[in-house]
Amino acid sequence: MTDEGVGAVDADAVRLKELGYVSHFDRTMSKWENFSLGFTYLSPVVGVYTIFASAFMAGGPPMWWTYILVGLGQLMVCLVFGEIVSQFPISGGLYPWARRLVGKRWAWMAGWVYAWALCCTMAGVATGVAPYLAQLFGLDTTALATTLIALVLIALTTVLNLSGTRLLARVAMFGFICELVGAIVVGGYLLLFARHQPLAVLTDTRYAAPNGPYWPAFLASSLAAMFCYYGFEACGDVAEETPDASRMIPKAMRMTIYIGGAAATWVCLAFVLSIGDIGAAVSGKDKDPIVTLLRAAMGEAGFRAVIVVVLVSFISCLLSLQAAASRLIFAYARDQMIFGSAALSRLSPGHHVPAAALIAMGAIPAVIALSALWLQDAIATIISFAAIGIYISFQMIVLAALYARARGWRPAGPFSLGAWGLPVNLIALAYGVGAIVNILWPRSPNDPWYSNYAMLVTTVGVLVLGGIYMVLARPYEHGHAPAGDAHRLRPGETAAPVEVTAS
């Protein structure tokens, strides 16, 4: 590391101590590696390939526009997060941010919802790769095969994550390069040599809504984009592993939205314009239009090459997801906010990663992935709660920022929106609340209530269980880390340090 890099690390240690913490993470992750972690977590390839078919069935070709609209909404959220992490560059992301902006109880619940959403996202990604891996090796996509593939991938990423921050950063960078190049090449090839539809099809609503208004179908199809556009917050989850975190992480977050969103929009455009039979894809007669069009455009050899890139994308996405989830659990445990805190807050002596937290964040998604043995549409079910859980926890932070502003908080980190902070905060809240209502809105009135309202019931269940645990166990009464002080704390003020031991 250069003298300049050493100086940045020393300054980060001083700033972290001012915030009340002493950390023993390896602070070796560069800005580009930090961005790669967010990019591979957002993973345009994983997001588009996993849920494109169901989104296209819901909204037809105009569903492509949801990637632009959702991207703009999430950019507002990203800017709010950037202001927060710039002042509070603490590992764990959403949980410590909520703790400083509002207080311990709000932070505990935000982290609870976020943790379950991350676990469901990991399970959804691991389950979603199974059909493509089965295609690569010529296997049947059965529930058993899907589950076994998911479990093997989760175990693999756990082993890789246990190897340390440097390997995480390198795999994330490799995944980013493969995924971005793959997205550009595949999208470009399809648009140049396999395009079947004119651009006008992007405004053709007759496939999804031939006899009525289109907007319900459009809103239903937006779940794919909503699933794709989160991951930028992971850049902040590893704040204590990134030099000059207060400056670098807000930049990395915005880069994740710009580059990841552009890649997802590009790939989705290529798929929409390359579908030969739109009617079959919308009706469900063609159950996997991506596989159909890739095989037709590239042949078997080209199709298998694309699947290899997809597999790399899924693995790097899982790796980044688990890293983010483990840092969240570590942050909980460091503040003694969860049972087993002594083990979960311990860093491994050789690799300086929270080993117990990583193992826990592999075991829980593995159990969720086992649901594929019983659920007929496991991927859609798991992803649905993953998306709603992420959006709820995100809006808890957006609302927390508004609450802190009302109490006098003025972002004091190197990145600040200045006078634009409040308007952007309000737009982010309006967008997020609208997105939550859209995701939860029942769209199958003829189905049994337990099916039509499954996502709402699951969400309420997670919130109620978290509330019961919080009331009975009172985890927020443990530990002495600072809380609810954002409106008072300014750079240079100090708090009692919380020592993190590596053993």
C-alpha cells in the first residue's frame, strides 16, 4: 500500500473511533472493488435472467420502461444513503445508519427486515440459477435438482467468503468484468444479428392488455426492475474494509446505479427486441423465452458460452450478498443486539472476517432454498418477499433521514446534497412508499386469500415476529454503542469506543 493509502487508512481509523468504534477488519478494498461488490450484488444479469419471463408475461414489451423509471426512483434512495454513509462509514450499512439517525429500536427492526430480505434474495438467486445450470449440463429442471444446485452454490460462496476480504474483492471484480462484458456483448449481438421486433413494440400494449387499460399490467411487470435495482447499499456494508470510505462509498453507490442499471436496461432491451413470438412469451406457451431466443440466435455452443457467463454472475452475486448479510449480522452482534453476539462479532484471526456470521448467513438461505421442494413457484415466491423486504427496510432508512433532518441533522460527511437533500429525501420516500404498495397489491382476486395475500401475510409475519422478539428480549437494552445522535454529532466529536476483538 502506498503512503497515501496508509494515510487514508489511518484517517479512517481516527474517524471510526470518533464514531465510537475500533475495528480490526482489513481495510484493503479499493473504490473499484467496493463498486464491484455493489454491482455484482445488484447483478443486472442475475436480475434480468431470473425473472424476465414472468415480468414479460405480466406487461409485454413495454415492461422495458420499468427499468428506467425504477432506476430513477432508486437513484433518489441511493443519494440519501450516500449522505448517510459519508458521515457514518460503519460496517453493517442499514442497521448502524438507522441507529444513529433514530435510535436502537428503529435500528433493530430495520436490520431485522433487511436481514430476512437478504436471506430470501440469496435463496432466490441460488434457486434461480438452477434452470440455467441444468441447461448447461443437459439435466432436467426438477425441484430436487433445483434445490441441490442452490445448496451447493450457497456452500461454495460461504467457503470463498471465509477466505477473506481480498478474495471477496477479487472475485467481485472478476464477476463485474465478466458480467459487464457479457451484457454488452450478448446485448449487442442480439440487437445486430437476432433482432425480430421494431422499436415500436416497446409501446405496444395490445399483448398484455388487449381489452382494457394497460397501467395495471405495467405496474405488475415492474417487479423485475425492482428486484434488479438494489445492491448499491452493499458498498456501505463493508465500509470498514474500504480506505477513504466517507468519500469512496457514495461514489461507488452511484456508479452501481449508473453502470448496473444501464447494463440491465441494455440486456432487457436486447431480449425484448429479439423475441420471435411475443404472443407465446406473454401467454406462457414459451415458458423460457430467454433460452429460446439465445439458442435460436447463437446456436448450442454460443448458448452454453452465455450460460457460463450467467453462472459466474450468479456466483459473484451470491458472494456479494452473503458478504453484505454477514457484515449486517456482525454489526448487530458488535452492539450486542442479537443472541450469540460473542461468536457472531468475532473476526477470524487469519482472514479478519466474521466467520460465524458468514456461516449463519449461509445456513439460513439454505433452509429457505429447501422450500423449492414444496413450493410450485419457489423463485417467484422467494423473490417477492426479498423485494418487499428490501424496499421496506430501505424506506425505514429514508424515513429515518427525514426524522433526523426534522430534529436538526445536517449531513456532515464529505458527500452532501446541500439544499437538495430534503427534496431528494421526500422524492425517495414517495417513490419507495409507492413501490411497496405496488409490490403488495393483490392481483389475483379469483385466487384463495392465502395465495393472493401471501406476500402481505409473510411481510406482516416477519414484522410481528421481529416486534415480539424485540419486546420480549429487549436486545436494544444491551451494549453501549452511540444511538440517536445524528442531529448532534459533528466531525471531531468523539464517543466511547467499542472494541472489536479478533480471536
